[in-house]
Amino acid sequence: MTTKTLEFNNIERKIFWILATALGVVVIFYLYSVLTLTVAVVDRNSMNASAHELASRASELETEYLSQTNSITLAYAETLGFSEVNAKFAHRGTEVASLAMAR
């Protein structure tokens, strides 16, 4: 009669490598997640700064537009070549009325 003994040493090695591999995968996933979150935060801060800069520029342009709008008068527009036009509406049969404008 022969007795078969299990080689626990070999099973212990397999269990060790399985656990070590699982731990390695978890650590790699953790590092990837931390890197991804860090990059996302940096991108978000960059986009916030860009949005703030864009809003500031839009505000400056609106202020400039309002100041330019307030400086335009009828006399100034006429010196630029604009003139008042009486709108003429024409109705031709079933067509929709059109507006005639001239500069």
C-alpha cells in the first residue's frame, strides 16, 4: 500500500502567487484611479479658469458695445451714409408682403 501525500508546498506557492497577482491588480487599479482623478481635477481647474477668462472678456466686450451704442446718434449715422427709409410694403396676389429697405 502506498500513501499519497499532497504537496502543500506547491499549493501554498500557487495560493501565494494568486494572492500576489490579485494584490498587484488592485494596486495598479488604485494607482490608475488616482492618476485619472488627478488629471480630471487639473482639467476641471483649467476649464474653470478658461470659462472665467471668457466671461470676463465677454463682459468687457458688452461694456464696449454699450459705450459704442450710446455714442451713435442720428447725425453721426447720416455722416456714415445711412439715411431714413420709408418702408414700402407691396402685395402681389398670393405672395407675402415684402419690405423694401435701402442704404
